[in-house]
Amino acid sequence: MQFALVVTPFSDENLRLAAQIGVTEIVARYPGHHGMSLEAIQAQVESAGLRLSVIEGFIPHHHIVH
């Protein structure tokens, strides 16, 4: 079993707390066009020793090639 968590607010401190309580996977909200890039979010999550496993919210799926 894996534990996943939506970290709100999304911060280094909350990512560290998630890791301390045994969370291994992070669920992030899609940052939109004016927010952080997905690569930056993934790097921040991985720096806490966690894995970004889910992006939720409005995702511009028309830009994704299947």
C-alpha cells in the first residue's frame, strides 16, 4: 500500500511533514498557466524524498498528445 497526500499549502515544510508521517506519493494541483511549471513542482517534491504521482484539477488535455 502507498500513502498519497494533497499538500496544502504546497510548501517545503509541508512536504517534509508529509514524508515524516510516512507519505510516499504526492498529489498536486495543476498550477495553471501562471503558476510553477510541472517540472519545478516535481523537483520540489523529489527534493523532499517523495514522488509526484498525480496531477489533478483542470488539466489542458487538448495540449497533450496521446
